[in-house]
Amino acid sequence: MLRNYVITALRILRRQKLYSFINILGLSVGLAASLLIFLYISDELRYDRHIKDAARIYRVGINETFKGDEILYSDSGAPLAEAMRAELPEVEASVRVSPVPGPVKFQDKVFMEKKLMYADSNFFEFFGYSLLEGNAAKCLKGPDKIVVSASAAKKYFGYEGQGDASPLGKQLIVGRDGRVAEVTGIFADVPATTHMKFDMVMSMESLEYAKNDCWACYGTKTYFKTVAQADMVTIEKKLEDFAQKRIIPRIEKDLHIPHEQFVKSGDRVSFFIQPLLSIHLESNIDSEFEPNGDLQYVYIFSATGIFLILMACINFMNLSTARAVSRSKEVGVRKTMGATRQGLVPQFMLESFLYVLISGLAALVIAYVAMGPFNTLSGKDLQLDLFATPYLLPSIFLFLAVVGILAGTYPAFYLTSFNPVRVLKGGGPQGSSRSLLRSTLVVFQFTISIVLIVGTVIIYKQVSFIQNHHLGFDKENVIRIPQTYVLENNAKVFKDALLKHSEFVNASYAQSLPPYIQSTAFIKAENSDQLVGYFYSVADHDLLQTMGYRMKSGRYFSREFPSDSSAVIINEACARLLGFETHEGKRVSFGDAKMWNVIGIIQDFNFASLKSDVQPLALFLDDGIKGTMALRVTPGNPAEKIALVESLWKKYANGQPFQYSFIDEDFNALFRSEQRLGIVFATFTIIAILIACLGLFGLITYIAAQRTKEIGIRKVLGATLGQITILLLSDLVRLVLIAFVIAIPLAWYGMDQWLQSFAYRIPFDIVAVVIAGAGGLLIAVLTVGYRSIKAASVNPVDSLKNE
């Protein structure tokens, strides 16, 4: 019996090549897209799960709220980790980590290591990382010890693995102060699915900052591991006591504020706890190791994947029921010959499973082919290895079985429900409830399609808006050269050498540049006890012209005023929090009794992500600062200018590696995830529209076949080709309009929630809604127009000759 079912199913598949192709195409594309989304989501949810005891590991951050302005830090003070171990019995272990990118040199090889960090001696044991070579418990004990990844060992020493000459005991010159560090271990490259990416780990005892006892000096990331079944509420309460007894008194002492005044003002400094497994998707603090993912995007992609597979199943059902007209007589003959419905249902279910199986195989091929482009779009390095991941292949088969049941059950029961007497007399299958269901499914498909179109347009417009939004300074044509402290005494010579060339307009040294200004402290106005948290940077006399900042009032630092060494410039946001309407006569303090003269207020400019408002900022003068260079260049020929800068760098940088970026590209990088979201969203929108169009094609085919004789009669009575075409199109256009009405509030709600994450955002664009509706309608008309015209062109003699 099963053999006969399979033979019959294959015959049907070969006989109806067009329908088979459309069915397989719709299902395979939907399955492939859903599979790629599944791999993406699985990768996002897998972050840090390779770490031993990950569910018991947490990170401690700092929340500072002054005058209602909240600043979050992923860093904390150096003494915290030891205090937690000593005073909290709920804490099994703790470890400090501090990323400090810098140059690393071995013989004639020198690289700027972005993934260099310092860590306590228990780092590898704490996170459960084993070493390929070296002792995990001892490799970071003592100053000037460094452990490198297998890739770094190969890059510096040509190390190929165990059996090769070991680099243990060799020395690297590390960091801006050129410390000589001994290689004491090699670890396997850390997985990409971790929020903490590192290639080199140096002992924390090598970092001077780690030796201080300042609770209010935030410079290390503190992780702790709880004992089994520890009460997190208790830990949070004890951390609150730490803040009240150790951080706040230090702030009060530094800023000369009585405790009563601090409490009365409503200001607050507290710890907060982040589970390790939540950091990648739920933490977007500026001082993260790298930009994290976003849980909101996981929800968006999950919903998109579900909708795509539902649309593919709907498409399959519509096409299957569209074929019902041509197979109604087959069912009638079978029933007349004694076939029962119970015997026919397995036949049609098997056909459905055959289509799904072929579609599944095709989907795997499509997914393999599309994996490279999808990785490029999503910024991932996903692999579709069916055998490397134990659960993947069974999951795919289970998924296909579910799809086969969902997509095949309704057509199977529908096709076997025909009355044999009616269909053999020439009557087709009927049922207003079934027509309503088909129409509902089409409305659902186009509702999702229109929502995706609106979403794509809104995301594109928002990304374009933030890319083109004026930040308050001229970000174009400014090169950022980091780590310029390596120039040492050649810093001024290098700057002068650059400015001798007409291609370079201005140059300036600063502690940090947008969008990487992250240093924070407290400020208060003279004769006030009100604290204000603020960001700060130190710069030379040339920063204003180089960056294109604008003064609101007062002046910038000038070489004509030696007293500027005790002056400060604040931005408008800082002035508002301090209650300053003008800079004139204003003085502020920063943690000691010394008063600084405010000589100017600079216009607000965005120095961080546009997801937040402009933060308070203060600029200080240091003409000897060497941290980072801003170099303004003339427009055009960037490659030639970079080559010229690099040639001069090699002349003055003592063999240190050259790095650069453009300021506008740095800002664009902050929104890389939004850019990728837009591109991926647009891609899936196209796929959804394709599937919806296939469903429309099936429905118009069904309608045309069901109304063949009606069309013939109308033509005999004088109806024109245009009138009949409009008749066939009108029902589908009505369905698209209904979908449009349903989609608008859904799209508005979803995109409004997404836009809320931006401080600078576009309004919900009614133009985008009109474009989406018109686009959906146009797509529907184009999809069914040809088929409608073809049906209306049939010779009425052919359609009526059986009457």
C-alpha cells in the first residue's frame, strides 16, 4: 500500500510540474530563511554558555545618579573583589579583569593588541579555561607574567602547537610603558560566542592601578561566583552596604560634602549585578569589551522566522487547495470505486510529506549557498554542520515533520471531503467556510508582508537619519590616530611634520575623542553641595579648530592666557545641570578645594551613541597630552593621505604599529547592528513577499478554475476582457486592503517600540505606510494580473462545452 502511495505521489509531482515547482520553491525558501534565523538566534543565545559554572557567575557594575542624570559603569573599584571574597560568605570566588589595549613587541615584530587585558591570578580557574601549555593556577602569579592565545603564539613565535618549540619563558615588551613580560602559558583561542574576547592576559600585579585602595576609582571589571543556591537578595543588600560605607564616604571626602547634604539631595551611588549569561544581550554600557547584541533583535528575528515558516505553510495549503479543482474528479472516481476517506487521507498526507521532504533538502542546499552572504550581512561566522552539532539534524527532521503535518493536514482532509456524485456531474468543490479560510490566510500573509515593508522603510530611514544627523561638530574628514603616546618625545615633531603638508588642515592631541570619551568624575559649582556626574577629556590648544566644535559663549583655551591651565570648558548639558546661564564669573571644583574658572561653554555635540542624549562634558587643557591625535584632512583621496601619514609615523614612532580610523566611521560603527538589522530585515521582507505572491498565484488559479463557466457565460453575454479581469482582481485587492488596515497599527506599535531606544529618532512616517500599502497592492496586482488576464481570455466555447 505504501509503495502505491509513493508511486502515485511521484506521478502527481511529475504531471503537475508548475504547481510542484511553486510548492517546493515556496516551502524551501521559507525553510531556508527560517533555518538561517534559527542558527543566528542559537548563536546569540549561546554566548558565554561554554564557561564553567556560568549560571553562578555575575558581574558587578556601578550606577551613579546625580541630579537625575544616570550613568552606568561596567567597571568598579579595585578593592571590591577582595572585599567580596572576605566578607560575603555567599561568594565562592571573585576575579578582576581590566582590558588595556596597547602595543606588544617581540624582536622585530610589533602589533597593536586590541584584545590585551590584565587579570587576577585565578582568572583561568575562575572561568574554567584550560591551558595548552603552562599551569593555570600559577601562570599569572606575580608581576610581568603573560599568557597568550594559540593564535598570538603563532603570530609572534611561529608556534604551531604541542610538539613544536614552546614559547614559554620567552619575553614580550608590553604596553605603553614597555614592561618586559615572561610568557608563562598558552590557551586555546576563546570562542567567538563570549562577551569577553581576549588574545593576551597579563597578570594584574603588573597594573599599578590594581594596587590602589580607592573604592570610587572605577577601572576593573569585577566578576564573582556564588556558592550553590546563594540568595542574590542578600548579596545585593550587602553590596548596598559596601556602597554606603565605602564609596559614598570617599566621594563626600573628596568633594567636601556633608553626608546629610548628600542624602538630602537625592543623589545615589549603588552597585548593580548582571548575570554573566545576560551580559551579551542585555548590557549596552559604553565600557563593554565590545558592542554587545540586543535581546530586542532576537525577538524581532524570532518573530520573523515564525512568520516566514507560517507563510510558507499557508502558501502550501493555498496551492494544494487550488489543485483541488483539477483533482476533484480523481477523488470522485476513487470514492465511487470503493475508496474511503480514511484510505485517501494517508495518500494526500504522504504527498504533502514528499513535498516537504524535497523542500527540506532544497532548503539545506539554499542555506549552504546563502550562508556566506548571510554571515556578511549579520556579522557572524555561522556554520551549518549537521553532524558537528548533535541536536541540529534531529531538530531539522522534527521541524520538517511538524511542517508536513501543519501544511498537509488541511489539504488532505479538504481534498477527501468532496461529494463523488456532485464532482462527477461536473460540480466543483464548494464551501464558503473554506473560501473564508483561504481569504483569511491571504490576508495574514499580506499583513505580515506589509508590516515587514513598513519595518524595512522605517529602519532604513532611522539608520540614514542617525548616520546623517549633525553631531554638533564636523565629523567628516577627521582621522583618529590612537595610542600616540608611543611617539614619546617625537609627538610635537610628528605633528609639525604633518602640518607642513597642505593635505592636513589641523592636528590636535587629546586624551580621548568622540565617540570614545568615557572618563567620568564629579563636579559641583562654587558654593553648592549639588554633585553632577560628568564626562571629561584633556586636550591641547588646537582641538576646537581640528574637530570643528563651536563655542556657545566665552572662549576656547588660548596660548595667550597661561592661566588656562587652571581653567575648564563645559558643554551646554553640563551648564544646565549646574544651573549656569552663562560662564561669566562661574567657578567649579572637581574633588578638592581648588576652584577652576569656567572660561567658556561649548555647544552641545554628541560624543557617544545617538541612543542617548548629549551628556555633560568638561574639557581641560594639557598642551603636553599625547593620548590620541585628531587630524583634519582636505576632502578626497583618503588612501593617499593615509599613506602619507603612515610614512611619517614610521619615521617618528620608533617602530610602533600604525593604526587609524575616520571619526565618521567610528560613529557609524556604533550603529553597525542597526545597519545589519536593516539589511537582513529587507532580505527577509523580499522572501516574505515572494512567498505571499506564490500564495496569491495559487489563490487566483483556484478562483479562475472555480469560476471558469461563470467567465464563459459572462463573455457570451458581452462582458469585455477588462471587465472580467477587474472582476477577478477585485476580491484579491479587497483582501490586500484589509491586510493594509490590519498591518498599520501592528507596524506602528512594533516600530515605535524600536524607535524608543534612540534619543534621536524619526517620527513614525505616514509616507512609509503609504509606500508599504501601495507596494503591497502593486505586488498583488502584478502577481495575479497576468493570470487573471489569461483566465479572462479563455474561449467561452472551451469553458462551456461540457454543459
